[in-house]
Amino acid sequence: MMQDPAFDYRNVSSTIISKYASGFKSDKENKLALYEKVVTAMDYLSEVFAQKEKVLLRKVHFPMKVITARQAVENKVPVNVFEGWVTSFKTAFKPKDSSIIEIPTNYF
């Protein structure tokens, strides 16, 4: 749903999901295109997160990770650049280096 540009995504209520799913069954072309985009994003994430990731790959983060990976793929962001961004993102929230300013948050 979140990856489908033809769908007016507003929320993830059961009514909205059901409505989307019923129309999606019959749209084989769109289904295949979305599937390919998700597979490409997942392949990209497999390269970025070659090692086990305990913080940023929780179930609740999955939709946003796929969307972010798709954006990175579409913008031709090299895997090593994305890895650097991931490291910077994590470090900003829980730095190991005392020279980095910690951003107070309940993210972890």
C-alpha cells in the first residue's frame, strides 16, 4: 500500500487495508511492478545490513526501511554511502564518542 503511487495512502486501518487488498488482487501488472521494487529494496538492504542489526531492523521499522531503501536505489545512492548514513543516524542517537552531541530521544 505504502509503495503504490496509485493508492491514496492515509493510514493502516483494517478498512483501508481491506479496501486496498481487494482491488490489488485483480491488478496483476501493478502487483508485479510493486513486488519487483520491494525485492530490489530488500536486496539493497541485505547489502547495507550485512551483519545483524538489532536497533534499526525491528518489525515496526520495516515499512520505512523499505521505503528509504527504494528511495536510495532510485537516487543511485551507493551502498557504502547508505551504510555511512545508517551509522551516523545511530550514532546521533546513542553516541560512543563523547565529542558527538547526543540527541535526546526515546527512539531506543
